[in-house]
Amino acid sequence: MEKRPLILVTNDDGITAPGIRWLVRTMAAIGDVVVVAPDSPQSGKGHAITIDNTLYAQLFKGAPEDGALVEYSCSGTPADCVKLALHELMDRKPDLVVSGINHGSNSSINVIYSGTMSAAIEAGLEGIPAIGFSLCDFSWDADFTSAAHYAGVLAQEALNQGIPNGVVLNVNIPRTHEIKGVRICRQARANWKEKFDKRKSPMGKEYYWLTGVFDLQDSGSDTDEWALAEGYVSVVPVHFDLTAHHAMAALTQWKLNG
Amino acid sequence: MEKRPLILVTNDDGITAPGIRWLVRTMAAIGDVVVVAPDSPQSGKGHAITIDNTLYAQLFKGAPEDGALVEYSCSGTPADCVKLALHELMDRKPDLVVSGINHGSNSSINVIYSGTMSAAIEAGLEGIPAIGFSLCDFSWDADFTSAAHYAGVLAQEALNQGIPNGVVLNVNIPRTHEIKGVRICRQARANWKEKFDKRKSPMGKEYYWLTGVFDLQDSGSDTDEWALAEGYVSVVPVHFDLTAHHAMAALTQWKLNG
């Protein structure tokens, strides 16, 4: 019998979130699972790391029935969790790192704000196959049945096929119960139209809440937003070489050395 | 006489950092300057945004001699500062957004952890020309003379030429006093080899400090790391479409819809 793969599971909603519990159970059916996940919600933390503060990690024994070999909760960000797992807590390099299942979409431009994806990218930087999973449903008691199914299919296929070096997968699962299948997509062009909700504290001090509306500026039928709207699981291969190669020629015309 | 350009200045080291004070003075010689910057250091915050907490902004009057029209300190991250500036605090869209000058390098893979660059990217998302500046010297009393000179040259040229849509510039200035000029570069392949410094608190609880060594895996002479090592200012055009287009074909071969 082949050796079971070693799988690291993390997320950004915190170790007790329903989404990660579904992911742990799904991965425990595929391989040996180690969990290192934040001890509190870290949504919107982007690729933050903790460089000016201490980090704590402690054994988490809250859900042995989910089937992980061992679980740790960590005081840091999702990227911290992966770093700590790979370089301190795990005995050997995992065969796969999965992050999620996030409560809420990380499609399109949301990838750059996403703690879920920053954890996957952190693993990708170390040359480990990695996938971030997000369900397009923010609610805490969302139904993860379909999302977990596709997480299992994609994780197994990533273990079978490998993921190209320098690439991690951003997987979003639509909220619908009638999923049509999986599409390989590009990231849709979009951003957030911000609106600040200005209020006054009981002490009379003005403060703001950040709110916004998602503004899709892309009508292509090869994007993640299109796929999700049509009821497909979207898979975007993401890389962390941010160089805009197409822009280099124009910049060499600038007068910078005069 | 032409209308003076409107320039938003921000950073991630906080509004009182020497690096931003140099940048404010440099930009005030080019245009009308508005400053919205964090009220405390935000290094390593990546593209974090504040979605589960309130944001404060207040007038900062600590350095009128630097020549800004108005300055605000903000309780949020660099990305929050840009959002708040563009959508709440400023009367009109700026012609240019500059971030920095960061105390420390943001070359190569550091771009994904960088609060400095997340501020620039946030502006780029809104279609505004934006540049992040970083000096390869972490010290608080670093000499910003050369860095400020090149920041001025690049900002002026960005105003003259425009920056291609969907692209922001990641500019790093070497520590040397004998800068050879400016190079347009690609992001070098590299990552951090982490090492956790494990300690025990006075109360007996174990904790960690994240430390690491930069590991350059790229010997190309067209990279930012090469340019900086040779004494050039590096300019990397950065985009925020993270799609790894080259990886899409291989992924379409995966068995995902069986």
C-alpha cells in the first residue's frame, strides 16, 4: 500500500470555523492531516505576517472526531501559520497545503485581500502544491456539502498530477446546490467601490466603517466571476511573480538617468 | 501656468517616519500634497484591510514645514489609508499616489508582504498612477538623500508619461551613495528561509519570533536584486492580475468533472 500523503490544513476564519472543520474531515479521508490555523478570525488580513510581535501556538483538542493527526491554534495570521507549520511544528514537508474552506468568496480581485489565499501562496513559495478553497456564502452556518466534495476532488487531483511550480490554485465554489462542474478561469477584472459609513462614538469621536460594492468590469466568459455566476466551480491558477512584463518596454522610454 | 498636480502620499512605517517626511517634502516641490498615513507602524501588513473594526482619521499637524496642504493620520492599514483618502477625505481624485519611502527593501518576493506596495496597488486598482518607494536600509536614521532624488525624478516622469493602466511601480533604491542610474527590472525569484526563535515568557509560556534569511534563487541580470546589488535603482512594473496564464492549459487536463 502506498504511503498516505501528508496534508497541512489552515484557513483565515479561525480554527473553530465550520469551513475548516469540513476541510479537515475531507482531507482526513485522503491523507494524514496536520492543522495549524489562527486562533481568531483573520479575514481581510491579506499577506500580513507578524514581524513585530511574538507568536504563540498551542495544541487544539476541540475536534478529535474530525480525524486530524494533530491540530495547533496559532496567534498569528494565515501566512504565519504556514511558516510556523513548515519550519517549526511539522516533522516533514507536507505533500499538499490546503486553506479554507473560506466563508465568503475570494474570486477576482478579492485574492489580494484574502488571508485564505495568502496561506496557500506562502506554501507555494516553498514549492509545495497548495490550494485555497472559498465558498461564495458568508454565513457561519453555510452548507459546505458541495464545497467539501469539490475540495476533495481537487486535492486528490493535485496529489495525482502535481501543480506547476510557482503556481497555486484559487478555487471558489458557488452557493448554488446545482453545480454544473469545474472551470479553469482567469481572474476577472474588478474592484470595490468603497463607501465609508461615518458615525460618532458615544464619546463624540468620529469613526468610519469600511463598506463597498463589488464592481465587475469584465464581461469575458473565461473569468472566475462568469463561471461562478453560471454555477461552475472556478479554478484560477495564481502566481506570485507580480512582474507586468508587458509594461517593461514602455518604461524603458522614460527619462530617468538624465 | 498649468494646474499643479494633486499627489496623495502614504506609507507603512507611520506618518512620523523619516522616510515619509522626505517623500512629502519631495512631492511638495512637484505638486499639491495630501498625506493620509497610518498612525503607527504597519510593516509586514501585506494587503490587509480593516473590515471587522472601526477606522479613525484625524488631522496631523506635526510637520507643517514639510509643505503638505493637509495631513491625516489614520488608525488603519496602508490599504485602508488609500481607500479612506480616495473615497472620504479628498475632494478630487489625485493625479498620482506615492507610498514610502519605506525603511527597508521591498524588492523581489517582499512585494507580497509589503504594506508600502499594497497602498500603491490599492490606488492602481482605482486607475490612479501609483508608485511605491523603498530604501534598502532598515535603520530609522537612514540617509534618504538619493532615494528622495529618484522619487522626485520618477514621480515627475510618471506625471509626464502616465503609467500603463493596471500597473503600479515598485521602486527600490540601493543603500550605496554612488547610484549608477535606474533599471527597469523583473521581480527576482526568491523567498525567505524562515527560522523561528523559540523562547519562554516570564510566565513560562513558549512563544516564537519569526526570523529568516533571504534566499535568492535567480541569477538573471534583468532582476531587481541584480540591479540593487550593482548599485542601480530598480523599477519593477507590478500588476494585480495574478492569473498564471501559462498554467491554464495543463489544468484543463485534470479530471474534475467525472
